[in-house]
Amino acid sequence: MAGLLAVDPKHPTPLYAQLERGIRAAIGSGRLQAGAQLPTVRQLAVELSINANTVSRVYVDLERAGVLETRRGVGTFVSGLPAIAGSKRTRDAALRAIVQRCLDEAAAQGFTADDVRQQVVAMATQEERRGSES
């Protein structure tokens, strides 16, 4: 997973949150496919130079959320089930929370909400083009 995930100990976002977002982003972008095996807790902790308890906590929380699944004696894998299920209200709340985190982090870096909006529109257009090429 070298290069796939990164954490920055100097960033104000806790390492736990950085790692969780990184795994979710890798899955959402397709860099980690359903069924892909993740490194062991110890391997990822060494690779990222973070505490193994932090990695373990992220894996457990993502497993509870249905994003990952652990197969005893085999390892931890990206779940084949959709990560976001539930009612429209639940999905909307989850999406609002994601957008709010994005806006908060962008503001901390000196970007405006309009900067974020423009970038989202540009990236969505790119994704739509890629999807129509397949």
C-alpha cells in the first residue's frame, strides 16, 4: 500500500481521522477494489510510522461501518457490500458531514467555499467523461 495511503503527523487532523479518510478515499476512487486485501495492522503501522493501536482502531471502526471485513486467519479486506446503506435521510446526513469536513479543511488551508465548489464541478466533469469513455 506504499503510496496509496499517507498520514502527516504535523497536520492538525488526528492521525486516526487521516487514515480513515485515506482508506475511504482509496475505496471510493477505485484505487482499492472490493475484495482487496489490506496490510496487517502491524505492517501498515510500520509503513506509516504510526501506532498499531491507531491502525487497529481504524480497521475495527471501518469494519463496524461495513467498509472492511476481517476473515479470521486470513486478513482484512475491502467489503464487497456497499459502504453506504440506509434511508435517504441517513445517506444525506453522511454526505453533509463529508462536505462539511471538506469545507472546514479547505478553509483551514485558506480556500473559500467557492474555490471548493469550482474544484468539485471540474472533478465531477472529469469523472463523467471517464465514465462515458468506458
